[in-house]
Amino acid sequence: MTSMYERLGRTEGIRALVETIAQAHLANPIIAKRFEPLAQDPAKLGPALQHLCDFLESAAGGPAKYTGRSMIDAHKGMNISGEEYLAAMDDIMGALTTRGIDEATKKDALAMLYQLKPTVMRL
């Protein structure tokens, strides 16, 4: 069976996916305010996108090693609402569609997003 890393297009595909997700988050009125400070500071945006690439690649079975904070530590104090979490999920699923990712891989990604929910929401 092909790994999720392969199905997402390896490192290059994951990088493109992360860029598509970031653009969607910045255009989403429900969550844009959370991402605008990063977008306005290139010194912070680049490392944040690289952390996300590393996180996704590592979680998908790729060779990258994620060295950032835990999901709980990264989201603690943000008090992310259910509406915000669903908006982010919608953006991610839309990015997968935009990048031409197949339905089985999208279902696997959705399952991963639901598993992360308690480590992100209402902290």
C-alpha cells in the first residue's frame, strides 16, 4: 500500500498543500484573524510554514522530523472554538481537492484531523 506521504506528493506536494492551506486560512473570515499576524511578518511566516510541512510530512510517514511544540502546547491559550476548528478543516479538505488528492487520501486526512481535535480545541 502506498504511504500517505507518497499519496500527498512527497515533500514537494506537502509544501504545495501547506501553501494552499495557508492561503485558504487567510481568505477564511472565520479564522483569518488568527493567521494575519503570521502573514504580515515574513520572519515568522516562513518558520511556521516549515513547521507545518515537517509536521504533516512526519505524520504522513515521510522522512521529515518534526521538532516543534506539541499540538497542545502550540494551541494552549488560544481557546479555538468548534466553528473555527471546522473552518480550518474545511480549508484543509478544500486544499486537498484543489491539489487533486484522491478521495481515499482525503478520507484518511479527515480521520487524522478528527484525531487531533482534542489537542487543538478549547485549550
